[in-house]
Amino acid sequence: MANAGTLNCTSTTLTYALAADEPINGPVRVKAAAANSGNVFLGDSTVTKAANGYELAKGEYIDIPYVVNLNQLYAAAATANDDVYWIKLNWD
């Protein structure tokens, strides 16, 4: 089980789970890379860059109080190859 990771959103037309199967069962911080060219959007599997989701500009982050598994949290990017970082906030 990892304590941190990076997701590269290689396409602007796809939605990506933050991880394939990464149990968290606690708080997690999700951050848009400072070097990104555009915004990223967080949400469930229906998140898109235009219609819904929580928007993060480059360098911004959000702390989510409880996430069961990162395969339930998705990201979409306005610009191809932008990155999203995550880190567990209560390491075991």
C-alpha cells in the first residue's frame, strides 16, 4: 500500500481513477501539479472537464476527510499530460 502517488492525465477526453486499487480508509490530499498547463477536475466516474467536478487550478489542493479507496476518486484534465498528486494524511 502506497502513501503517495502521481496520476498523469494523458488525454483531455478521458476520466482517470487516481489509482487502480489503493485502499486509504482515511483522509487524503489531492493536488494539481504547479507545472500543469490547465485545470484538473475531481469527482466520481462521471467527472468531466466541462460539466462537473471540483476544479483545481495548478498548484491548488484539497483535503478530503475520508476516502475508502482511490479507485472511487476520478480526475479529468483540461490539458493533456497534466498531473495530479495524492498523499495519505494518516500514514499507518
